[in-house]
Amino acid sequence: MMPKRWESVLLLTARFIAGGAFIIAPIMKLQDPKSFMLAIQSFELLPTAVIPFLAYWIPWMELAAGVLLVYGVVTRPAALVAFGLYAMFTAGLLYVIYAGLPVDCGCFGGIFGGGTVDWSTIGRNGIFLAASALVLWRGPGAASVEALFVQPPNGDPARRVAPDERAARPAEAAS
Amino acid sequence: MKPFLLRAASIVAFAAVAALIHGAAIENGFRMPRQAEDRLPGALADRLAERRAPQPAPADEAAATEAPAPDAPAAVVQAVPDDEDADLGLSSADLHELWLMDAVVLIDSRPRSQFVQGHIPGAFSVPFEDFNRRWPEISPFFPADPFFVVYCDGGGCHASENVASLILEQGIEDVVIYRRGFDAWVARGYEVEDGEPLI
């Protein structure tokens, strides 16, 4: 069934929200990994030994997932990575609020200025989490690179199916 | 494994490889920034002790005829009993003394909105997340051989530790954290001013 126009627009918007944030967020983190190490350490959740590697790994995951989401390439796997990262960040922020730690968010590498963690930070993360969950559930939508180049399995040119979705339905693809 | 999960794992693996290359390309890339001390180094502590030392008694004749000079250190330098927790390092009384001597550069690492509401007079506003933008702006205004004292609210806030570590990363060694923070400074009734940072 062809996705309705509003669904395509919704999925495009969700991809730009979830992916766009992950393109902006790592800019400062990758330029200044030492600051991000300190920001992670402030959360008092992880052993110091793993923090330096995470300070590089997390921004690169964000960037990879963000670019793939925005362009709509390997979209659902990228949405899964984004969902996992957003869920992890939200859990960390909830812990900080629960523990009453007066720490700076470290979100977006401080690109939009500083700010301590509060419920508005959780709300913002909730939007990103919902956007990535929507893309993970429904796929990239029609307005994506993936939909342009992947042939539909059932001959309907309007039916755009992600490669991973097609792989998951071998019987349908064979028919 | 499903192709879907395999692709997701590939993204994570790509990021791990990129992280390893990125970290290896930076000198000491995988080293945590150092933590600054919270106690005064010898030179500054000696200077403070010297200022607080009892002044030698004036000669009898002079004592009989001359009043102490108004700016005599003894008038200012009474050691203030500090009943705060010694484990927190630099005491409020010591910092106040150093501030009176104009011997330190104070760095306020709290968010700018809190700085505007009140700060130690003369402090520079350098919020942790704004460090890379603010540091070059304020650096030209430091005195020669500055000694930095970084503070935040106190009560376990990490901003002062983080900013102090970033100052150390600049190759500056003379940095101390005032862990008691602005709240302790206010509680002791020391001077406070409000308003936007001048620089």
C-alpha cells in the first residue's frame, strides 16, 4: 500500500529532526573531545577508563546515523542506532535529575551554549526519541534516496520498500 | 543475524574505527584531561602566610608616639578562623584574602544567567560549555603570570573542575579549584556584585 502523502511528509520531517540533531550535535564534540570527556565524566555513570574512547565513538555514531537518516540511506538501521543513542542519553539525563547532580547537559557539545539538565532537556530528547522511533517503525518514506533507487518487489512503482524490509520478506520478493 | 541488524552493527563498527583513528591522530587523544588541584601551591600559600604573619612589634619609642599606618597589613590580615570542611581545599577565608590582595584571576564557571544574578567582583564569566569561545576573548585581559581560581556554585557542581581541566589543557599550570563555591562565599558575607560581564 502506498504511503499517504502526509505519511511521507511526516517521515521526512522525523528523519530531519532525528538525523539533523545528530549532524549538529557532534560538530563541537569532534572538534573538542576533551570537553566532551569532561561532560561525560560529570554524569558519574561510567568508569573513567572507557570515557576517552566513548568521547570519540559517540559523536562518530551520531554523525554516521545522522547523515544516513537525513539522506534516507540504510534508513531503518540508522534509525535503530539513533534510537539507541537517544534512549541512552535520555536514561543518563533522567539519572542526573533523579540524583540531583548539578551538571551541564553536554548536549550538542555546547554549540547552543550551556545549561544544566532539567525536564525541558528530557522533553527535547523525547521528541528526538519519538522521531527516530517513527522512522524505525515506518521506514524512510517516499522522499528518500533509498526509495529512489530501490525497486519495489511487487512491480508497483509507487511502492517503495527499504532493502532490509525486502530482505525480511523473501516470499513476497520471490513472487 | 538479520541484514537489518547487521547494517546497524556496521554503522556502530564504522564509528568505532573512525573513533580509533581520530583519537590516535591527536596527541594524547585518549588521555583524560588532568584534574586541577584544590589547594594553594607553595608560592601562593607562602605569600598568604607572609601577609598574615604577625607584624614585628614597633620600637618602644615609635610605639609610644606613632599610630599604626592605616595600610599596615596587620590591620587587614587577621587570620580568619575557617570552620569549613578542610577536605574541600582552598578555604573561603583564604580566597577572600587572595582576592583582597588582587593575587588571583577568578573564573566563574556557572551558566551566564547565574553570573548575571551575582558573582565575585572581578570574576570572568567562563561557563564550561562556552569555554572555547570565551577563553580567547578574555585571555588578553589577564595580568602577567596569572594564577587562576575557578569556582561554580559549590555543593558538588562539576563545572569548576571541568573548566579548570580545560585551563590546564591550555598549558597553564597555576589553577586551583574553589570547591566551596559561590554559595559559601555569599554565606560568609563577602563582597558580591551582579550584572553582565564587562568582557
